[in-house]
Amino acid sequence: MQQQFLGLTMPVFTAFGWAGEEAALNYALSQLEAFIHELHANLSRAMQSYLPHAGLSREIQTVFLATNENIEDDAFIAFFVRPMSLEIQLAITNQAALARSLKSAEEAPQRFLELLRDLGPGWSLYIKQMEVDPESDKRTSYQDLFKDEVSALDEETAAAVLSRASFLNSDPQWVTPLYISKRIPSEQVAAMGRSVIPVMAEQIDKLTPLVEFLMGKTPAKKNKAKAAARSKAATMVAEAVEQDVEPDRQFVYETELKPLHIRRGFINLTAAHWDFFAESARATTREVTVFFEDRVDRDSAVWRLASNDMARLVLGDAARNWLEETFAPDECIQLVATKRDDDTIEIVLGPVAS
């Protein structure tokens, strides 16, 4: 039976600093295994499709999200737990997979660097050169091609390192594994409790554009059916505006969607909008019914963010999937929120009519 996930508490981290404490290590590994399965369930659909496998490796005492069952056949994300930190690591170590990824990066070093910088502070890049024994296939470290914070990397250096790595990796004698990682202090992670799941899911989802780039994935082109669906949704939004509704019982709002909004399935409103949803002074959430195209989602809610009182529409699975399938980053979405006579709230979503 899978262990209930309680959070990555300090005993989970300290267990990896003890020698011979088998019970402590088994507890830590069970919590990590529960963590990775719950984390995978909370990722965007894109990342779940790119990394469909999640599990625990007792051999190297870590958990992973991977493209293939054989973890190192393609890109994978591993979590390394140490007494002082939790490390998130995106890795590509397979020679064939590296040939594809390094080619993409070598051809567009500026884009590669932009995607790295978009991850935010604290991320590092490590590309190393390893010699491959032709008989045993065993790898031996030879030298580091680059090992530093992303902030220390400029376009000229990136182009040179990627070209060198790609050239070496094309020779069967060499392989040039690529690692992109970030370390978070263990005390900070432990203090999150179960909220470590959405926090880490957000960190992983930020990697989506980079994973797409390195894996050679391209966004699907909009087809006629999707264009028709968008037109239908836009029409629904226009029709949802009711002229005879009192101003304090309906509002129309437009906002630009960022990549994270689409991947995580939420739409930011403003602090001024929260009063429309609040049922009491102490309320922090409000259930709403969301309509899009000819479908409905009854699992959505509006949250009040404690840090700045901003209202945020958090979509249920159906609406979240629709958002991800329908909108591209930097497109605008329009919503019409209406408070009915029984005080239930309905929200109609659609693209801004062009």
C-alpha cells in the first residue's frame, strides 16, 4: 500500500545523512515515492505526456519523472535529497537523445539561453565530457565543458559550449551529458508541508518550454475545427453579457495569458474583483460554474490570494484542459461573471473577439 504523503519533513532530509539507519531511510524513500506520484498527478497535461513515468529508484535513492520506463533513454527529471537541500535536476544522458537535443540548442543558442533564463534565479547548467569504453560501455569523466549558474552564461559562451558538446557527442568515443538543476534549502521545503506539491509542480511546469525545445516538440497548429470552436466560445462570451443585469451582479474582464497560467490552469483577476465573489469577510474561496464552448465545468473556484487580495480563477480539470488546448501564450481571454438570483456565480470564458 502506498504511503500517505505528509510532506517532505526534516526527517526525510536527515535520513540521507545517517549511516546504517535503515528504518529512517525506508521512511524517507516511502515519502519520496508518495511525493513523486502526487506531483505527477498535479503537472500540466503537456508535462504528463512528455514525462509519463514516475517512480522511485532505490538503487540511486531518488525519485524521477521520465519519458521512458528505462529512465536514461531520454530526458528525465530527478529529485536528489540531501540533509541540506532538495535538488531538482533535468537530465539528458543518452547519447542518441543528446544528439537531438544538442543539435536543437546548437542551431539556436540564443533561444536556448532565453529558455534557461526564463526559469528564474537559482538554476545551473552542467555539461560534461565523458569517455566511453568501447567494450564495456562504461563512462569515465574527462572534463567539464560548462558548470556554473545560468546567470554566468552569455550567448557567445553558450554557442561555443553547445557546438563543442555536439561535436564530441557525435563521436562514439565521447558522450556529453547535460544537466539543468536547482537546489532548494531543506528547511524551506520542509516548512511547506503538503503545499510542496503545487510549489514543485510550478517549478516543473516552468521547464515545459525548455523540455519541448530539447525534445524537438512543436506546438500543434490550430486547425479549422479549433478555429470554429474558438469562434463559438467567443460568441458565447458576447451573448453572456446581459443588458438588464444590475452592474454589481455582472462584470466583463479581459486579461493576457502567460505560459504558466495556461499550464497550471488559472486566470488572474484583480484585487478589486474579490468583493464580487466573497461570501463573507473571512472567505478565501468561492465555488463557481464555468462555461466554455458548449461545455460546463462545476469544479472551478475563485481564490483570494492572501499576499495581495488578488482574485484568481482556478479551473477544474475540464476547463483547464480546454484552456491548454485552445490558447497560446500571450493571447487574451475574456470572461463574463454573473451572479444569479440564488447567489450562485456563473463564468463564461472565450477568446477576445477579433
